[in-house]
Amino acid sequence: MSTTYLDQFVRAIEAGDRAVVVGPDDSGHRALLGYQGEHYDPPLVLDFSDEQFEAAVYATARSGGSSLWPDVPEPEAGIRLMLVHLEESLMSTKPVSRRIYIAEGQLQAE
């Protein structure tokens, strides 16, 4: 089985941001139980598919990620910027209680 960009993203937030992610569930969604010491009850649904995330990774790379990290492959630049978007969205949206979704190539929390 190949590793998807979403798998890479989840590993990065688990390692670097102390995130706890479970899933995918029967519908294919993962859930965020915790992030940087915050715990979510109920868990936040990562409300997008692997395919939607992959498309967003490339869009994010083209909209700024590649200029911030010009020496890395486009998908890695996109994932790095998505990591920034996740942190900004989770830290600026209080309380976060429902889901994380993709809007305009960025991760948003509600």
C-alpha cells in the first residue's frame, strides 16, 4: 500500500505537534483527538478525502508553498504550508468543536 500525502501530513502533525489522529473510519475520515496539548471531545473530523487533500497540497504549493520552500519538491512545500494553515486555524478559532475542512486550498477549523 502506498503512502498518501494525507498519511504524510498526519505523521508530521503527530511527530511535530503532538497530535493524536485516529482512523480512517468506515466513511474514510480520520479524526483529530488532540493537538499541541488541546484535547477535542468530540474529536474533530478531518472532513476531506485523500484525493481532496492531494489536490489541495498541489494548490497550496502553487499559491505560496513553493516560494517559501523553493528547494523542496512541490508536494512537500504544499504539506509544509498546510501544517502552518492547520496550526493557525486551530489557534485562532475558539472553540473548535466540529471539523477541519479544506477551503480555498487551506485547512480551516470550525
